[in-house]
Amino acid sequence: MTPMGRPPHPLSQFVLKMHSRCDLACDHCYVFEHADQSWRGRPIVTSDAILRATAERIAEHATAHGLDTAHVVLHGGEPLLAGRTRLRRAAEELNKALSGVCELDLRIHTNAVTLDERFLDLFAEFDIKVGVSLDGDKAANDLHRRYANGRSSHDRVLRGIALLNQPRYRHLFAGILCTIDVRNDPVAVYDALAELTPPRVDFLLPHATWDEPPMRPADDTDGTAYARWLLAVHERWLADGRPMDVRVFDSILRTLRGDSSLTEALGLAPADLAVIETDGTFEQADSLKTAYDGAPVTGMDVIANSLDEVAAHPGVVARQQGLDGLSEQCRACPVVRSCGGGLYAHRYRTGSGFLNPSVYCSDLLRLITDIRDRHMSDQSDQSDQSIQPALADDHLDELAAGLGSTLTTDLLARHQLSLGRELLGLVWHETPHTPVGEAAWETLTVLDRVAPESVDRVLAHPYVRPWALRSLRGDAEAAETAVRGVAEIAAAAGLHAGREETVVVPVRDGLLRLPTLGSLAVGAGVERAEVRADAEGFTVRAGARTYTMPWKGAKDRAWQGSRRFELDGWAVTLEDTDPWRDCHGHPAHPRLTEREAEAWRADLAAAWAWIRRELPQYAPGIAAGLRVVTPLVPSLDGDDISSAARDAFGAVAIARPATPEALALLLVHEFQHVKLGAVLDLTDLHDPSCERLFYAPWRPDPRPLEGLLQGTYAHLAVIDFWLARRRTTSGEEARAAEIQFSRWRDQTAEAVETLAASGALTPAGERFVAGMRGTVRGLLTAEVGADAVRAARRVAAEHRDAWEAAAR
């Protein structure tokens, strides 16, 4: 147990030091140039015994905690100096130990000056992703990143990146890490990095503490030089169309909408990292080496100690306390949930240790608030202009191919949020008001001014729109529904913002609903509840009872909180509490037991890992746009059931299937419907007055044009799924997958031609269907065995016969 009396948070990220020396002499390096000089006494290269013990410790920890994925970074010094034989041994030991235990996400971080094809062939063999350190153009990079004799490293790094960008290695390119120097031109640095087409750039603040503050220009009177540098990059990145992920910007936007950060330097997520040095000693994060000599030391090693013991170390636990582990100044800050106090090492000051704000506090405040205001302003501008009439052609083409990048899916989500805001305003203006509703609306108006991200977080909940549409039906019940919903939204937004003011919320059927948070059973006969946040959580006064609901720890048994899972880059809520979730055409599952919820979590994690590995082209869209999975009641005959409601963007509903692979299929299938629904809210793809019905090769009943369009689009993902299953299975499973692939490919191709010949498509619809046709035609070149073709054609003929019989 930890000193706080809670079990330690499991570790899932591991930095494995392969070599303790480096072939460069960068003067900003936290390993060699800061307070901790322990590298001098360590072995130069890690041994076979340490590699084996490390792999076994990680597997042991993963088994004990049911980890979905173990993230391992081969590091140094410079890890390439360890040589191919040693790197191969590390990959072999890790894969052997973790086989059948959990997924292995194996990466290497290198300066790339000795990167060559032989290294890359090894990395391709073991699917080792490669991150490269580069600080920008030659002038920027050479400020710090030189050889010991002063010679530039820039040309050699570019040569290594050029190799990574070759088609046969491009899938290994993880991104570029760039340490900021405010003397460099931010736009020139960004342009130089963007020209290399990395999938991600990670801009890092140079390591510093209150004892050793960062270098600042003489005119930096407000202490925001680093924020201004990053904001200049941010503007260029937006103007450039966000061509790659930028971890700091993506993390700020994610945390503003309530998701997890992608970096330990931001957000309140608990630390989950351990470092294994070349001698097998466990240490905390390397960044702590900048604080004082010995700061990362744990006194443990892989031979004598388990990772559970490391996780319980006071230094690790101190970084797992969220708000409780921050200084008083940080806890009172309006952006604390995004900032999280900054990187732990940057808080250090002699005398008070790490219980201080970041030495970059002013920079982080300026950076987060400016990005928040820019982001919210963009959304407000869209709202003021109503919903945009069409998507840009490049976004439409990307979606038509069946996919959707983070950028494009986020664009759909922001348009849906604008629509949600419009619907909320329409509900307020079109329905009768009550004193309770007036007070809630006033609270919501204030919140939208001082904490708009909290309001957006609630309005982005998929089941706010079904409430809004029901509220606009015009009957007496609709008016009551409208008042109750406005109050629910205000209360939930106030709780997310931590505003200590009371919101009165009407109660129906003894249930207080707080969208995105959960529901509280307050008992029959209670008509209203008073909801108020405080520093520790929130309280609800309902009837004669007061319910105390801490943010952490055990809550009242009457509370049914939303279960939110963080699944290695995908934050998803298992929604089994919201009354408005019952809009999918199938009965929603009642509240899950803890065992049922844990089974869902395990299956979602496995399905997500499968999608990331076998259908990676669909993963960015799902991570950006699929926020909620709603469990359905299983069918009596055991058939898979899934649905996506047209008016619940961001949610899919699924009856839990038998295998994670089946769940992966249902997720990618239904999310196609989610995306297309959002497209249709923005762009007319067909004439809405068309009342003709069309043949759908997979159904016995004729379909309206939009139904055929939806089914065809969803089946693009189904084809890709069965193609992946054929590739990753053998024997009868592979043969069955080949039949399914052939069937869905041919039937979808037929449906595309039916759509194209319908005569009811708009110009945008013709462009969209042409994009789908291009995707299907690309798949028609895949070889399929004659037996599979015959079996698929039999299925198609059976469907055609059933349709013709129904038509007669």
C-alpha cells in the first residue's frame, strides 16, 4: 500500500537504457549535463541478464495488473551504440516474456546520426517504432546538438530521417522530439520539421528548476517567452492544416475537453513510468536528474525488486496524487486540469522540494488560455454562422475513402458541438420557462463565459441531442423535459468547472441525471435536488438527505457513475446510466455490475489493440470521435447486435459479443455510420425528396437512398476487417474470412454502382460515391480463391432471391 493508504497505480511505461554513453555532446542533455551524474558509474552496455530480468519483471507486472499494453522505449545515452546484436536481444526477450500476456509497444529513441538500413531492417522485423531528436533547421539544431569537437550533427540526422521516410520504413517513423530554444525563430523551426513529414512532433521545454531557471530573453518581463514561441508555432500549425500531430497542442485540446493528456508534462493523470538503467537499477523519470544529484534514485533493481515495489516508492506515489499532489497555488489555478502543475521535475526548489508550481508557470498559463480561447472562438464563429453548408473537398474525399484522420474527425466533432449549441439555444427560446429553468440558464450563461470548455464537455455528450429533440416536440411533457435538461447540463458543467455555486435540478422518477458524470438515485417522491461542487467533490441535497460525493474514493451506493476507460490513446466511456441512451432501436442494457463492466473494459482494450495493430487507418478517427460505447441487451439467439443513432454523434451501442475481434468489427462498422451521419448534417449528398427504394445486396428488404448510402459506407470498414482477418488467421478461420471478404467486397461494389446510377445524388454526393468506388475498386485487385468466390456468390444469390420474393 502507498503512504496514502491506496494501492499504487500500476506502471505501464518503461524506459530501458541500452547504452549509457552518447556520440553527441548536446549541452542541454538531462542525462550528462545536469545535476545527477550517476551515468559515470554505470556499465556502458546493459547485459543479457539484465535484459532477461527486465522483460520478466514487466511481464510479471502486466500479468498481475491485467495491463493491455506494455510500452517500452529503448533509450540511452544513445541506444544505437549498443549495436544490432544487443538491440535484437532486447526485442527477443521482451517479445518472449510478453507473448500471451499483453501487447508490446516497442520503440527506440535515437539521435539518428548512425541510423542505417541494417538497423531499420531489424526494427522492421520487430515492429520497433523510431523517434528522432532534432531541434529544427541547421542553425537551430547546431545551437546545442553537436559532436564533442563542435561539428554539426544536422546532415547525418537528416540522412537518417530520409531513410525512415522511405516507403518500406515509413511505418516505423514515430516522430521528432524538438527541445525549444527561444532564440530560434519558431516558424523556421516548425517549417524545417514539417518539411520532413513526421507523423508527430513533440516540442519540449528545456529542463529547468527554480534553483536553475530557464534562459529567458532580456525583454521577457512577463515570463511568457516560451508560451509566445509555442503560440507562434501553433498559429503556423493551424494555418498549415495541422499536417502532423503536435503532442503539446493535442494534449491541451484533449485536457480542455476532459480527455487524458498525451504527455506527462501536462494533465493530472498518475505517473506510470519506470526507468531501468544499464546496471538494472530502477529509477524514476530521467527528467528528475535536473533537480539534484540522486533525485531519480529508488534503491531498487530488477533482480531483487518487483515493479509493484517500484510503483509503491514514495517518489513515484507523489506523482500519482493528481490535484492532491499539487501546491496550493496550482490547485487554485483555473487551468490546473490541463496544466497539471507542469512537468514534475520543473517544480523543484531547494527547501520546498517539488511542492511548487512549474518554473514555467506563467508560460503554461498563457499557452493554455490562449489555445483555449482560440479554440473556443473558432467554435463560436462556426456557431454564429450556423452549421457550415459543406465540408471542404479534401475532407470530403478523405471521408469518402472510408477513413477519417484526427483532424477531419475533430472537424466533424466541432461541427456537431456547434449544432448542439444551436439546439440548446433553440430549446431555451422555444419552450416555456420556469424559475428553476431561469436560474439554471443564468448559471449556464456565466459558465459559458468563464469556463466554456466545461460547457462544451457536457454539450458534446452524445445523448444531449436526443434530449434536445424530445424537448422540441411541443407538448407539456416536452416543456418539463426541457427545463430539467437545461438544469442537468448547467449542474454537470458547473461540476466539471469546479464552481462552488448551487444549481437546482428537477428530478424525474427518483433519478438525478448529470450528463457525462452519472446518475444518482434519490428516491421516489423527490422532485428536485440541489447540486454544488467543492474542493473535494460535490454534494447533492435531495429531500431530507445530503449525498457527499468525493472526486476520489468511495461514493454513496446510490450513485451510478459513468465508467471512463483510458485505453492507450483512446478515452471511452461505457455509458449505462444516461436515460436518453435508449435511442438506438434496441433495448439498452441496465446498469452493469462491476464484473460485467470489467469484462467490457478488457474486451474494449483488446479490440482497440487489434484495431491499432491490424486496422491502423481507422484508429485515429475512432480515438478522435468515438467517446461513448453503450451496452445493449444481448439477443436471445446470440446474434451480434450493434447500432449507431443518427442523432447521437460520438456514440455506438453494442451488445457485448463473444470475442474482442468481433467487437473490433462492430466498432469500426458502427463508427462509419457515426461519421456519415455527421457528414449528412453538413452536406446534402442526395436529394431528400427522393422516395424511391433501392436494392441493398445484404438485405431482403428494399432501402431508401440514405439507408443504402449508410450501409454501403459502413461496409467499407467491414471489407477491411475481413481482409485483415484473412491476413492474420490460418486454416478454416482464414478460409471463412476469405469468403466474407469476397462477399462484402462484391456486394459493396454492386451497391456503389446502384448509388451512382440512382440519379438522386447531389454534386457532393457524386463526389462522395466516386470516392467509395475508388476504394472498392482498389480492393477488387486482391486475389481470392475460386472456392471462396463461389461461396460468396451463393450467399449473394440467396439474398437476391429473398429480395425478389419480398418484392413479389
